[in-house]
Amino acid sequence: MKLLEVQSSVRLEQSISRTLSHEFIQTWQNFHADGRYKQRDVGMNPPAHPTELWTVANYIPPDSRTPDMKTVLADSEQLIEELLWADRLLLGVPMYNFSVPSTFKVYVDNIVRVNRTFTFDPTSFTFEGLAINKKALVITPSAGNFAPNTPMGSMNFCETYLRSILGFIGIEDITIIAVPNQFMPDEIRRQSIEQARVKLMMIAATW
């Protein structure tokens, strides 16, 4: 079993998603002694934004790319190889302004590429994901409660985006562990964290 952790929080010691991810990984490794693990920290080291040259190179067959094109796509290729290597994805994605952090968005822009993580048939205008046979576990702390059927539920673009973009590249087995109410009083905040921790520890044993 191969696990790739992707962290996108811009915080370190005070990051709830990082703390819970670390605890999850330790427990997961206890249950999967032979498991292999990698981490990609796009919160501290975000990949470069795509440029015009990047975009042009992306749509040119690999054998036709110039050295500059290959260079500009090199980091993207590495990120995609990591993604395709993994059987399991642990994503630390706190909600920022109702959506994902910009650090995670630029990561997505580097890994969602035609003929690498999805294919496109122009005749039928259909898409097919290539990152198949994987499971994703997402930890999403948020300031308030954005669960469905709550007053703020319609503003949860973080979860809807994650499910859409992961599904687009072929990852359909997605579990999202929300950690709401992080701007609430300490007792409520800690209760939310503990509830998420219990769920994560249960998942780690069998995931």
C-alpha cells in the first residue's frame, strides 16, 4: 500500500489539518507496517503557476517539445508521477474563504492534465479519468459549520470542488472529514477536533 500525503495549509504548528494528518499517518503506519509513504507540502512549497509556455507545452506531444517546454513541465510531471504512484491520498485542505487554499489550487492546476490524468474525446466531448483505483481521504477544517442544510451550507465550495476535481481525474472513492467551528469558543472547537480524530483513527485501521 502506498500513501501520498498532500498538505496545503499555510500554517505549521497551529494547523489543525496538519496535526490530524500526522496522527492519522502514525496510526496508519502501525496497521500497515509494509506501507510506503510520501509527503508533498504545497502549503510551504507551492508549485509554480502555469504560464503561457507551460500551457503550450501541455498540448504538444512529448516528442515534439523543446528543451524549454520540457523544463517548464518538469515539476508538473513529478507531481503527476507521485499522484499515479499512490494507492491512497491523504489531503489536508483547510477551507479558505469558502473554497480551497490557493496553494492547493495551483497543485491541482499542475496535476490535472490531458493525456496524463484524464483523456478527452473531441468527437463526443467526453472525458475519462486516468488516476483510477485510488482512495482519497480529505481533512477540511473550517471556521464555521458548512454542513449541508445549515445556513452556510450553500457556501461550501471547498467540498464540492474537491469531489468534482478528484472525480474528474478518476478518483471516486472520496471520504471527507470536516472539522467545523474552528472560530468558535474553545470547548466547541476542541469537541469538533476530537470528533474528527475519532473518525480518522477508525479509518486508519482499515484504509
